[in-house]
Amino acid sequence: MSKSWDAVVAGHICLDFIPDLSQIQVDSVGALLRPGQLIEVGPAMLSTGGAVSNTGLALHKLGIRTRLMGKIGDDLLGSVVRQIVETHGPGLAGGMVIDGSVDTSYTVIINPPGIDRMFLHAPAANNTFGAADIDYEAVAQSRLFHFGYPPLVRRMFVDDGADLVTMFRRVRELGVTTSLDMALPDPASEAGRVDWAALLAGVMPFVDVFLPSIEELLFMLRRSQYDALIRQAAGSSLLSLVTDNLLTELSSELIALGGRVVGIKLGDRGFYLRTADQPRLQAMGAASPPDPGDWARRELWVPCFDVRLVGTTGAGDATIAGFLAGLLRGLSVKETLRMAVAVGACNVEAADALGGIRSWDETEARVAQGWQHYAMPQPSPSWCYDPLYGLWEKPDGSRECDSGDDQQSGVGAAA
């Protein structure tokens, strides 16, 4: 039976205010935020943010029939959110819940040159979005359901994530493939004090595709190790300290909890994928891979494509959109991974979350024209390089590596 939509994307949505700080000359956050001073800035960009906007609209731009579900207030900011969403296509805002009792969520993104971004975020309406706000009749008319950012949606993390589990269980009962993305909680907030390991243990049996970042995963499953790595990084990114053994351990834990496809976003070090066995992949629902044998028991690491970096807003969400679009289009696992990082790479060529996203055909053509990956060293001696797809693979003993005669020599790797 044909479905009305390929994907429903639900969860966190907000309005982003992004002032142009490109002309500001500061060497520290303190200099930028000194009390009592006036700082002249450039024009502000207004855009929608959050998983519903970033992943959902990216999927739409990639040609995936997408239904968006989020909650906004019946206020001025809410009307701006609807207007912006509708500029991407008439009717795209039709799935929004409009609640006159709450304010619309917003974020002020402070992104001066040479300093990592800072976010001033008001959760507002997102905190009241729960399982009862999902239109399950619409979800039943889709192949895949993706939910983003439970740590920023209070109803989804209180009571040990009871609403999150209820929602995912109901969706799975509809035969729809489920997908979940996370966000990094503020350690000082209520979300930062949640027992995320217990929450994940409760929801993972109902999650087919789990797509967190490595920082989110460490925070939730190995908080002490996360804190130690933050200290070791000494103000830099902890990404350089992530090893293949750590990724194998974390993904094994998630698959043991019930996950079938686990993708871990690694920022500029690329994207890592681990999958369950074939019988479990065959039970993934309406968007399960057409060739589950190709997807089963894989451990792959694909580096980023070579780009001129403009901004990283929404890069992880764009990578997710590329991955889900590949899955929905029935691509092989390696083709899906390659397109995921290709969409993510296009994203960082623009300052906002959607300006760099190209159509599926344009992205595919760019890859086919020989777009190069960044060079990435072999993760460890047990991994082999596949020059056709520009990625590393760790054999599981049941299949040979697909590598050719060429070993990586500066063409492809590291993301």
C-alpha cells in the first residue's frame, strides 16, 4: 500500500536569531560580553532551527516526502516559524501543533570569528511537547518516523522518559521504521541530571536507527569518561581522543539494548556506523533495507568530504537527513554512508542550517565527479580501506573487506 509520506520528522523546533558578528575583533568570550559596552554588529539572519526544521526540511530538499511535527505558540515568533517553514513548500507547516498557552521556542546564536559558537536557548513550547501531540494517523501513512532532541523536550525525559517510550512503542506497532537523534544536555539543567543510561535502556528496544553524536553518547552512557576526556582535551574538541575501540564498545552496548542501526556523528572526523544481524534488520519496518544482507553486521567509518568551511550550524542534522534519505531510497549501506557525509559537507558550505543543502541529484552528481574525502589514517590494523567508497571497514569474520588493491594514500578518509 502506498504511503502519503516517506518520513515524519517530529520533536524540537525553534526560531534562530543569528546576528552577523564577522567584523567583530575579539580574542575571548569575555571581551565580547563585557558588561556596559555597546557592540555594533551586522544584520541578523532569522531561520528555523531544531531537528524538525534542520533534518525535516533537509529531507524535503533531498526529494523525500516529509511531514513535520513540532509545537509552537500562537504568538509572533510562532507565526514567523510557520512563514519560514512555508517558504520551503506550501503545506509544510501543516503538521505543527499551535498552543496558545505557551511561547514559541527561540535561540540566539553567538558565533564570532575564531571562537566556538554559544547558544542562548529558550525551550518554551518544546518542553510541553509529548507523546499525545503526535498525529499517529499521519505517522501510519509514512515509512519512517524520526524524533529529534529529547534532552531539549522536557516531556520526553521526565519520568525516566515514559512519554518517549510510549511514543516509540506506538510508532513501532504501526509497522513504521523508527529513528532517534539526541542533543547534548546542559550539565547544570534538569536534563543534565537525568539518568540517560536508564532512559536509553527503556527506549532502545523500540528504536531501529539511533544517530547521536559521540559527545552526546559519552555524556549519556559514560559520564565520568566524558568528563575525563573534556579535561584531557583542555579546551579543544574531544573528537581527536576518540578511538575505534571506544566506538566499537559504545555501539555494541547500544545494539545489545535493542538498536538495529547505530550511527555516531564524529564532527570533522566523519561518521561511524555499526549494524545488527540480518534477522533484526529484516524486522525494521516499512523503511528496512531492501538488501538486509548487505547492511547486516557492518562496522564502517567514513571521513568527511573536502570543503571550504563556512559554518557548522545543523551539520549533524544534515548528515542524518542524508543517511535517512539513502535508507529510504534503498541504497546500499556504503552508498548511504557516502551520501550522508556528502549532504553534511554541503551543509557546512553555508552559514545557516539549510542554505548549503542541494538536491539529491546535485549532491549525487558532485560525488560522482570525484569529490575527495579528507585523508584519515587507518583507525587500527584490523581495519581495511575501500577506495571505491572512500571509507574504512572492520571485518566481522563473516565477510571479506571490499577493499581494492589501492590502500588509502591521501584520497579519502577522516571526517
